[in-house]
Amino acid sequence: MPPQEKVVQPQSGEADGGLELAAKPSPLAYTNQAFVSDTSNNNDHPKDGKKIEETSRKNDEEKPFEFDDLLPYIGEFGIYQKILFLMMIPFAFSVAFVYFTQIFITVIPDGHWCWVPELANLTVEQRKLLAIPLKGQEFDKCRMYDVNFEDLLKIDILKPDPSWPVKSCQNGWEYDFTDQPYTSIATEQNWVCENAALPHTAQAIFFGGAILGGLIFGWLADRFGRLPALVGSNLVGFVSGIATTWCSSFLGFCICRFLVGLAFDNCFTMMYILVLEYVGPKWRTFVANMSIAIFFTFAATVLPWIAYYLADWKLLCYVTSAPLLVSVLAAWFIPESARWLTSQGKFDKAIGILRRFEKINRRTVDESVYDKFKSSCLKIQKEEEMEKTYTVFDLFRTPRLRRITLVLIILWMCISLVFDGHVRNVGSLGLDLFLTFTIASFTEFPADTFLTMVLDVWGRRWLAFGSMVVSGVFSLLATTVPIGIPSATLAIIGRFAVNISYNIGLQYAAELLPTVVRAQGVALIHIMGYVASILAPFVVYLANISPSLPLLILGILGIVGGVLALFLPETLDQELPQTLQDGESFGMDQGMWDFPCIKKNDDVESVGSFKRATSTRGSLRASGRGEIRSSMVNRSSVRSRAIPENQSV
């Protein structure tokens, strides 16, 4: 059943948890408010006044009392939620390390050339000059002269004849470790020249593991709870991360990285979901964005320097795998999701957890509130039995919803590929890898902070369009300037812009897809993003052909993705679609050039069965780096009733 239009009257002392009227209420709201006020002390229409009060009471009794309605009673972002927010730190470190460490354990110095054992007694420069042919202005990385170097040394020939025949490297390679002060598994096993694609293949296999991991741990989270999925994914990542250090072949390395990929995203997403499920709607944008902006960004920016100072790829694996072991303490310090327990009919356990929140947040909740919540959940549970017949294929049965779903999939694939391409292309920008990676990673902080401030003002559609197009344009501009500081600067600006797009993407999907298939639809879109990420290492590999090719492809995809965003309806301040029919008709009244930020703040208008209320900022976050897999979080974005933080109930 589509959400019904409501008129909510602000009460004295209300906080910002629910739907508010704007400064100037609509005439209907004002009339109803005045009429009820007048009849309370006026004997002219006592029957009408009594009838209105009875109708209002009946409506309140019939309206579902859901989890978001309960949160204001226990505190929407109280002490306990703040503690949980800080508990995200080790898990944010885990996902950053799982995601990025492979870059630093497979890094290959730009300077490498054939090793010629016969010339071991010469200096590096003498060896290169005599044995390595020039390729343009640089020494060839994959070929050497095909001559007898022992005979040349006997007659004191130390300069080559360019007409000498050449051949591929026969005895391995030498590496210039000036800028990269350690060997990696790629240099130890010589994954260069004809084997140069192997590190990129291993990275693609990592994302293959991420696809399977999303399916396994997503199912585990919905079947057995968030905590088992959180602990399980982290332990898999820890064990396989340590096992990586024992690899002596490419096959063994790929198997370990595939298993590490199982943990990617899930090692943080489960904690991310759990915390979002406990905070009120108006805090979700802050928690979702700032957890990434602060915790994830800090971990990503320190990682290169951990690698630099450890100067040992095996030791780096040990250090970056260690935070995942923290998850074994989760069962003692982190509560299971009360929303998930409620969805499983375990109401007493859920209420027991909520009482802990109530106590730590220094609130007092009357028993009748919990009774009302429990009875409402039982009713909703019966209604949701019908929803279990829906599958993700229902998104493709009607033309408009099918188009929206396909655009969302392609858009998210573009965002994922552009984002991951920029992440992995830093080594091709002509500057120090460690410094460039740090600066590029730090762009996450201003991007997420900016998004926190403007997302609920400017809306999703135009912000997604603008950020993707800006990313594309600056990526293309980076191909027109010299390699080095100019190209790196423009590419980093492109990375900053796509960071914004990335954090909009899956929230947009969760708000557009109907509730009955939302969790399945968001999971499908996320998996398709992983499929696109599999291609990212190979796009970066094109830098071996031309340093401009990766940025050229990323630039084009950025602009294409931005244009696609304009074919989606805006979701800012809209009630989320519940049924498939809601999804089919959602946004049909919107114009191509509608800008939410220039709407009047006091505008509250009915749009079909959906209501625009521009003062409502309680949007759901489906992902900063992961989707909310349970539809329980997505049931309502505007149902919370505000209760003063210091008020007992």
C-alpha cells in the first residue's frame, strides 16, 4: 500500500526526528490546527470537536509503530550510539587495509631492466649502458643485447653498438628501489614484461572474491544476524591475509587474494549497517558519511607510510591483517541488530537490547511503548508475508521501473570503475607513489564532508550528474598536460569528484527501488559494481601502452555516468516507494530541469501518492562503502516522532 499523505502538527519542544511542517504551514494544516484549538474551548460545535479528536486518536492507533518511531524514546544519537560510532574505527581500518594493501604488496618500481650476471662486477650504470638497449630516451625494461659479455669484458668494451642483436631478459631483472625501498611479491617473482598483467589479474580475482563474499555474508547477515557475518568476514580476511605471506607462486597468491576478497566490504559493511540501524533518520547522513570521511580516510592515508617504513611486504601483510582480529571481541561489546531480531520475531531479545540503550542514554521509556512496538511488529510481520513472493526480477517487469533499474546498474558500474580506476592509477601519474596515494586518499575527507552538508539540500540527481561530469572532465584534461605534477593534480581533482559520486550512488538506489524488492535490488546493483571493478585493473594496465589511456577511458566513463544520472527521478524529500506500482509511478510528475535546492523551503505539496516536504532531511544511507541488505532499515525515512532528549516518557 503506498504511503498516505499526512499532516503532522509540531508539538512544543519537538526535536528534529520526524516530519516537520515548514515555517508557513499549508492552509489545510493551518485550518485544521486552528479548528481543533477553537473547539477545545468553544461550545458551538462540541460534537464536531469530539469527532475530530476521536478520529485523530483512531488514526494514531492504526498507524504502524515501527523501529524509527521507537528511536526517539531511547535516543536517536545518544551516548550508546556515539560509542558504537567510535567502535567503527577498527573496522574502517580493516576495510581500507583489505582494499588497498594489495597495491603495496605487488608494487613494481618504474625502473627495472634485465639482470646480466656476467656484468655483476660493474656498476649499475655501467651494466645498463653496456647490456640494455635504449628505447627512446629510456633504457628498455624487457630486452638486452644478445652478445657474449664475457668476451666483451676481456677486450675492455664498455659501450654498446646499437646494431647488436637483442633478446628478451634471460636471467631475471634488476630493480631501482630508490623511491620504493622494499621488494614486493611482484619483484620477487618478476611479474614484469610478459608477466606484467599478473598483478592486475590478481586484483581482478580479488574482486571476484568480493562478489562471492557479498552473496555469502549478505545471506549470513540476514539469516543468522549481523554479528556472525561481521566476525566471520573479518576472520576470513585475517587468515587469508596472513596466508598471503606464504605464497610462492602466482596461483597460491591468487587463491589467497580471492579469499581476502571474500572479506572486502563485508568486514566493515556489517558494522556500518548495524550502527545505521540504531541511529535516527536525521543522523544517518552524518554517521554514514563522516565514518568514511574520518576513519576510512585516515586509514587510507597512513597505509602508504606503514608500507614505506616497514619496507617488507610480508610484514605489511601481518600488520594490515591484525585489525581484522579485533572482530572476535564484537560479541562482548557490540549488540546484535535489534531491527534484525525484530524481523526474525525475537521481540524480547530486541527489547532487551533497547533497554540497554535506554539505560546508557539515560532515558526512561514506559513499558506501554515497548508493548505498542511489539504488537505493531507482529502486525507488520503478518503483512510482510506477502512481500516474500517478490524477487529482483520484478524490477524488470514494467517499462519505467525497468528503465530506472537499468540506469542505476549502469550508473553504479561507471562510478565503481571510475573510482577504482583512479585509486589504482596513482602509480602511473609520474610522481612518488606513496605521496600521491596519500593526497588522493585524503580527498575522501573533503568530499564526504561536502556531501554531508549539501546532499539533503541540492538533491541526488544533479549532484550525481555534476560530480561525475567534473570527474570526467578533469580526467580528460589530465591527458592533455605533461606527466608529473600537472597531470597528477588534475587526476586528483577527478578522484575528489568521483568520491562524491561514489557516496551518492547506492543511497540513490535504495531510495528509488520499492521496499518489497529494495534489499535484493541494492544487492544486485552492488554486485554489478564489483563486476565493473574487475575491469579496473586492466584499464590501469593500459598505462603500459600509453600513460594517457587509463585517464582517457575514466574521463569518458565519468561523463557518460553523469549524463545517465539525469534520467533518474529526484528522491530528496520524497517518501520512499513501497510497492512495485509506487516504483513504476515514482517521479513521473518531475521535470528534466527540476532543481530541489531552488524550491521554496516552506513548500509542502502532494505529488500523486507521494509527498514532498522539503523540511524533511531524514534520508536513508544505503552505502558509503556498502549497501544496507535488510529492508527493515528502509521501511520508513520520515516516521520518527520527535521527543526532547532530556524528556522521560
